[in-house]
Amino acid sequence: MKIKNQLFLIILLITIPSVLIPSIMIFQSQYSELESKIIQEMSVDSIHVMDKISRMIYERNADISTFALNAGIIIDSKTNQINAQELKIFDNTLREYERISKTYSSISIYDLSGNKISDTRNFDSITNDYSEEKFFKNALNSNYFDKYPTFSNELKKEVIHFSAPIKNKDGETSAVIVTKMPTSRLYDIISTSNENRDGYETHLLSHDGNIIFSTSRDKTFDKEFFNELKNEKMKILKKDDKNQVSNIFLITEDKGFLDQKSLEWYIVTQATEDKIYQSLIELQRNTAIVVGVILIISTIVTRLFMNSFSKPVLKLAKISQKVSSGSKKIQFPVIESNDEFNILSKSIKKMYSYQENISEQLENKLIELKKSGKEKDEFMAMLSHEMKTPLMPILGYSEMLLMPELIGKLNEQQTDAVKNIEKNGKHLQKMILELLQLQRMEVLTGSVSISEIKLEKFYDELLEDIKSKINEKNIKLIIAESKIHTIFSDEIKLKQVFTNIILNAIDFIPKNTGEIKIRSEIDNNDFVKFTIKDNGRGIPTEDLLKIFTKFYQVDTGITREHDGSGLGLSICKEIVEIMKGEIWAESKKGKGSKFIFTIPNILENKDSKLV
Ligand code: ADP
């Protein structure tokens, strides 16, 4: 990854958590703060509502007692005769009260037989109001009210009945008074508390979990849940597979107003998360927007910063690339800034001009060296050529001397001396030949003659050339199977390289158990790689590079077995490099050697003479 992108990533990795973590923390603390605030508000509200309801029931009970006390003698208990005038006065009083208080739907009076004798709403046509019967019976002895609302057929709505006996002077019950309070009065109390509070529901429940009144349309409440709530006082049901939204439930029990016994009614307040947490959801959304905006801005700023930072780096990288690729006369722009880039660009410019200076000097030196090298080569060429001429008669006469039929028989000592002359003469001749060959190679630099080479045939001919040496030492030469069958290269040069390497290997591998293995494979698509591996004495690591220089021999002792000139591998190197390939050796002392070289496989333009 480019430095620019790496830095960009690092800055983002630092920015994102440093924005996100505090936002999440703030959000979480706000969330729990809001939740506990809601629970507190709900608890205060429901106590308040319960209190109001309890007070209202107390007042309705007080009302009915007062009504009963103030009834006067509306029925003569001895004759059971209705005192119409008294009844009329009392009914009027009740009507007036009902009108002013706006609390009741109707107030009725019954005689002891259960017949309605007066009704503030004139419902006297219906004498048998079954819904009121039980009140009547209960009211014969004492005050009574029903803790469950009843549907009134007369009023066509749900009402709560309050009843009390009307007694005469002797304390005997002479009639019964019944008031009907519509449940909407409960609604008035509850709805004022729920006003402007979307998402809240209030349920008024009896001790057994029946709904007396509820703001929700659902008129039932799960009894089991109600009992759990009674024990735990509060329940938070989180959104999950069962619940589509989270709900908070809070329960408050009536404690009884003043001396009134507990009604055993319960207020359950329910808060639905989606609505009540509206502000929190908004907070969440706003936080997300703010975080998003911060991230976008920081990304843009980081990008801009990275660009301003990376531009000079890229500029310097480009220039360094040009320098390293060997381009000359590069224009060096100095980065005009107040930071380290200015210093860096100036330093690189200085370094470059210094290096240019040095390389100019080196180039001059090289030209000089080449000139003297050429002179040396010319001298060597002349020398080897001149040495070749007198060597011919030396070798010729030595050979003749060893043929008794021509010049006569020599004694044993003389024969040994002539053999020695011949051997050293031949060695000198080989050296001169190799020198001349090397000389020719250097002169011919760049000249390659490409032809199609069938590798199988090539190896057969190679083997034929060195067969006698292989048989002499009784060693194995293995040609490994290869996917390559035909290549395009300079056959003569290739054979020379193989011959030099293999002849060396034959000299260094043991008799009878010696083994040479040749492998050829594709290298980098259009190159062929040859490996010649032997199980000979190996080459010390420090000599691996030196063996390719002229006249270098690892073992120069008199007793050495290998009779070389130190030129064979230099010739190989020269040839491989002419062919634009590479050659190297891999070995360890005592572990055999591997000579590897690559040459291009010239598939196109195969008739070309020059590569
Ligand atoms: P020479 O004419 O002496 O063989 P070369 O340039 O061919 O000259 O080789 C240089 C030296 O490299 C050799 O003298 C020898 O010490 C070492 N050498 C070359 N091939 C091998 C090999 N297969 N195993 C061990 N040593 C080798």
C-alpha cells in the first residue's frame, strides 16, 4: 500500500473511534438518564391519579350519605304511603345538585319493594331496572357502591352505582337512594394526567385484574402479568421477538382516602418506548448526523492533508526512480516549502550533482581503462599468436622424437624428458588456444547466430564429443526429462559452454561413482535455464564468484589433478553474456557443484543474426 494511503488509513482509524466512542457514551448516559426520569414521572403521576380517584369515590360516598340524611319523610313507614310533596321537594333538591355538580347521570329513589319512585332524569317509566337491583338490596342496610362499572340500559353507558338507605325517625329503612356516576368521570381524571403525553396508557384495575377503566382500546389485561406487576411494582419489557416495542409498566395501589378503606384498585401506567423515547430517537439521529458530518469532514481534511504531504514525497520518489534507472541530466525541482521537504529536496539535488560528478569521473576512468585493456588484449593476441608459431615445431619434433622408427630409439630417461616437453607444450598450446578463443569472443561481442536447436540431437552430439572421457572415468551423464524440446539460440556457443562446464565436472567427480546431471527448464517465459550438477569435490563459497575471472583456479598446487588454464569458465561467462544471459555457480566444499546459466529463447525473428 502506498505511504499516502497507509497514513490516510491510520488517521481514519484514530479519528473514527475518537468520534464514535464518546458519542456512544454520551448517548448511553442520556438514554439511562431519560429512562429513569420517565419512570420517576410515571410513578409521581400514577400516585397522583390514584389519589384523585380514591378522593372522588370518597366524595361520592359522602354525597350519598348526605342525600340519605336529608331525604326527610318521603315514605310513611307505617302506612307505606309516599309523601308526594316531600318527595317532590327532595327530588328537586337532587336535580339541582346534579345540575350544579355535573357528577351524576341520575339520582333515583326506590321504595322498599324495589319500585322506582323518583328519578332526576325522569326514567320513571322503567320501574324494574335490573342493573340496579343489587344496589337496592345492598343499600337496604348500609351505604354501598359497586367496585365494577355496570352498563346502564337507561343511560346506555357504563356507570358506577352508589347507594344508601333512607331512614325514618325511628331509624328504620323506608326507601333507598341510588346515584349513578358515569365512568367518564374517571376518564376526566386520568386523561388530564395523560394530556400531551403521547405513548402513555393508564389502566384502572380491580384487585383481581379486571379492567375498571382503561385509556387503551384493549379492555383486558393479562392476569398473570398483573400479578407479577403487583409483586415487582415495575416491569420493563424490552423490544425482542415477542415485543415489537419496549414498554415500561408501573403499578400503584390505592391506599384509601382519609378514613376510607382501600378500594383495592390499582393504577397501571404503561409507557411505550417508541413514543416516549421520541426525543431520544431524535437525539440518536442527530448524533448520527453529527458523527457522520464529522467523519466526512475529517476524511476530506485528511485527504487534503495527505495530498499536500504526499505530493512532495511522490515528486521526490519519481526523481529518485529516474536517478536509479540511470537517467542523465535530470531537472531537479527544489520543493518550495517551509518544512523538511525543502531541506530534503535540496540535499537530494546536491547528492545528485555530486554523484553526477563522480560518475563522470568514473566514466573517464573507464574509457581510460578500456583503452589500456584493449592495448593489453591486442598485446595478448599478438603474443599468443607469436607463441603459437614456435610451439608448432617444438610439438612436432617432440612427437617425432617419440617415434623410434623415424629418428631412432631414445633411452628411457630421454623418452621421459621428451614426453615432459610434449605434455607441457600441449598445455601451453591449450592455453594459447583458449586465450585466442577468449580474445575472439571479446572482439565478437554482440554477434550471435541463431538457429533452431533440437535439444535431444544437441545432447547426443555433445555426448559423442566427450564419450571417450566419460568412458575413461566410468561415470554417468544423465539428461533429465524436460518439457523443452526445441530452442532457438546460437548452437556453437551453447555447445562450447556445455563442453567447458562438463569437462571441468568430469575432472572433479570421482571415478566410477561420478555423476553429472543436465536439466533444462523455462525461466521467466522467454528464457531457458540449464543446470549442470555434479557430485564432485565442490567449490568453497568464497571462490564461487572468482572462478569466472580469467586465469583463476581454486587449486594451484603442483599436485593438482585438474590440468586447466583458468580460462574455461571466463569463456563461458563471455559467451553467455554475449547471448544476453547470466551464469553462476552454487556449491559447497565437498558437496558437489551446480553450474547454472540462462539464455534467451529467441522464438521470434529466428533468422536474426544479432540479438
Ligand atoms: P580450468 O581451465 O582451470 O578448468 P576454469 O575457468 O574452467 O579453468 O575453472 C576455474 C576453476 O574452477 C577450476 O580450476 C576449478 O578449480 C574450479 N572448477 C570449475 N568447475 C568445477 C567443478 N565442476 N567442480 C569443482 N571445481 C570446479
